[in-house]
Amino acid sequence: MDFQKYIHAVGTGVKGNRDLSFEESEDMMHQILNQSVHSEQIAAFLLGWRLKPETVEEFRGAISACDSYITPKTVENSIELGYPFDGKAKNPYIFPLVAKVLEKSNLNLVVMGDEIQPAKAGITIKEICTNISLNSNLHYFDRADFFKEMHQLTEIRMRLGLRTGFNTIEKLPRVANSEYAVTGVFHKPYVK
């Protein structure tokens, strides 16, 4: 579908906005991830989508598209930890300590990271995992490797400088095929 229709759906204001269907949301996300549309169009859509706001069905479609780009690498007996990709500015990371505790129960902890994403500009998981020795049951996945299409949107997102639906979507890549995941959320549709 023409991407302009997606921008129009989320960027025309209260009277003209409409929700995207699952299929439209999935197509929108494929076009963004493939960068088959201009970066200005991507930024316009993300801003409008955030202000509309996103729906459960839109998130489901977007996550479905994301899943098609990721080839999971199974980590048995694991729990995925969905930290934000925008870094922690005020709170410390405790996952290295949690991994040590989980080791006693024969559980693996999976974390994912990338370059800083907008909005908080703190220390990232990538910085932690590439600068300390990790416990043997702590598995770090770099998004530049497992989901390069989302990684390649970092510059556009940083130029926009605002939290978008991507800040929520990126927390659940299911990269390790873990049966369980723990993540904090702030988006009501995402909670559902």
C-alpha cells in the first residue's frame, strides 16, 4: 500500500485519524524496516502514530512484521529481560547480579542491546555487556546482528529525538525463544 495513506491515517488530527488494521500495520512496518520510503516519511509516521496513539492491533501487526526479520537462537531454560534501549540514566543495571542468582537455579538470562535510542540517553546494555565479563548463564544479543533492519533506523530515530512506538516494540524480539520474558511497560496497548 502507498505509505502516504499510513501517514494520513495517523497524522491528520482527531477528526481524520483512524486506526490501522493488523495487515496495514504489518505492511507499514515492513516498509519502514526495509527503508523503502524516505526517512522524512518514517519520522512523520512515527510522530503521528505516537500522538494518535497506537492500538493493540497496530502493535500486533508491527511485531508480526518484526518477527519475520529475526532468526531466533534458542537459549534453553531462559528468561528474556526487556530493558529499554534508550539507556538507564538514573537507575543501575542489576542484570549481572540477577544472572548470578539465577545460575543457582540453572536458569539463563537473556538481554538485548544496541546503540542508544531516544529518549533518556543513559548507559546502554550494549555498553555494559561489551565492557564487563559476563556470567556464563548471561547471554547478550546485539541487535545490529540479530535485527539489523531495526538497528539501521537508529539515526532516523535519534534525529526525531522522541519516544515512539518503536521504544515499546523493540523490547520483545523473542530472540532466544524464551518461554518467559520480564519487561517494564508504559504503553497501555502494549500491556494488553
